[in-house]
Amino acid sequence: MQSSQRRTILITGANKGIGYATIEKLLSESTPYDIILTSRDVTLGEKATAILQEKYPNSSSTVTYHQLDQNDYQSVDNLVEWIKNSNKKIDVLVNNAAVRQSTTDDEYKKLIVKTNFVSVVNLTEKLLPYLTEDGKILQITSLVGQLAWQGEILRKALTDPELTQEKLFELANNIVEVTKDFPYNPPFFAESSYPASKALQNTYTRKFLLGKLKENQQVYVVEPGWVQTDMGGTRAPLTPEQGVDSIWYVINLPFKRDPELNCTLISLRKVVEF
């Protein structure tokens, strides 16, 4: 747990699901945070913020709202400008917003990869100048983003020692082609672009984002488990409250880089293989 120093946390896609449950957990605890709840839809985001403020009036933490559609680069720029003009710094960035469909056509596959990978990279890199010297980034992922879940084409490309960030984006732009040998596993997972988008995000984080961070900044890839949300569905074994445990755990790790733990994939508070 942290000292009484107030830290600022920005969570994307937080008007419902894992993001919302994470904020609720933080508001219910004694460690003080200034939390920025973001969502694509202003009405839903403001409603969620008001509900949380009313439910936790005596919380040591605060929650405020700002609109963010990470696929709308003007919306991203508006958020960055607001942070700049407010003289804010971000101590913890939680990249939570994502989309998933059980079945998709080729165009929706491209949208999933844009939302879950391309736009996350854009947002993260635009916020890097506003990350505190000992700040953290949490990339919320899924175990289906592990390399073992991918087809041979994508897995081979992602493990290529000569992979560059430019080549990584080329893979994203050619998502239909590079996932054509995806090992479908219905009914548990019969769609290729969501696992691929998370594999791309994981690879970006450990191969490229880590090198962009300052000496004491941290980044983690966090897998909350299969959770009962709009995305996870009703068959999921974990409630949102249970699913936020690993996220809450990483947020409350010391704000000091641990070389052995930094840039790892954490699931159920344990380090697992990418």
C-alpha cells in the first residue's frame, strides 16, 4: 500500500465493467487517489461518476469525469490538452477500454484491432509526457492474447528477433491475412481478431513501450480473468469485484521499479508467460 501522498489514476472505458469495478474498489479503500473516469459516451460516463460519488461520499479518494473515445484522435487530443492545461500529471494509466465480438466480418476485425491495439498505442504515447517520474501503466489484457493462443503466422511474426514497431503495425493493418490460421476453439473462442489484438498489445508493451519509459517508470500487462461483464458474458466464473483484484494489486505495488516484476504479465497476482 502507498503512503498518504495522493496519486492520480486515469482509467479508460470505465463507465461499466472492469473499469467501473476498479474505481469502486479504489473508492472503498483508505489509500487516497484522484481518479479520472473516462468513457466514450458522455451521458453514460457522467451518470457512472455521479453514482460513484453518491455511493462513496466519505471516500478518501475523488472521482471526476472526462470524455475519451480512443478511436477518435481529436477526443484523445482534447484529453491531453485538458491534462496539460490543468497542470495534471498521471501516476497510473489503466488502458482498460476494449471491444470484442464473438463473430465478426473482416471490417469489424479491423475495428477490434484498431480499438484494442492501434488506438491504445496512440493514447499511451501521447500521455507519456504527462506520466510522473515513477508512474505506472497497466495494459489490461486477456489470456487469449498469449502467444500460445495465436496461429503460427502471427506467433512467428511476433517472436521474430527483427520485429520493429513499424512491422508490428503492418501486422495490425493486415489482421485478416495474419490470422487466417487462427486455431478456432468454439464455443469458448471462435474469433481471431480479439486474441490477436491483445497479442499485438502485449508485444508492443514488452518490446517497445518498455524502452520508452524513464528509469523508474513501470508498465505491467494485467489479466483480470474471465469476468461477468458485457464482454465476458454471463458464463464467466468471476464477478467484476473478483476480477479487479489483480488490477488493484498492481496499482498498489510500490511506486519504485522492480526489475524482476516490471513489464511482466500478471494474472491472479502471479507472473505468467506471454
